Amino acid sequence: MSMLWSLTTPRRLHALRTEAGAAGDFDMVTICDRALAGDADALAECEDVIADALAADFAAAFPAVSQ
């Protein structure tokens, strides 16, 4: 990842891991574990999921802006 900043913080990775586990998505739990251990590919995958979740939250909060 060559960005100067990232949407993916350790706190968000842990939150994603917790939510994935609660939902029974153990593949995502494993990916989060790899990301937390420093795997760049897993981190990129988690960043995509987190970005999608943030975009969905924004769209729900501001429907007129999102259209």
C-alpha cells in the first residue's frame, strides 16, 4: 500500500475481525488475523471491506449527498 494514510487502523481491523466472527465469517477472521500480523495482501483486502462499510454508512447518513 503506497498511500500516505490508511482507512485501516488496528482498531478498525479488530472491529472488523470481531464483527466477522459474530457473523460467522471465519474466512474474514483469518484475513484480519493475517492483516494484524502484517500481511500486506490481507491488509489491502481488509481496507477494501472497511472502505465499503464506511461508504455504506455515509450513504445511509446522507442519502441526498450520495445520489
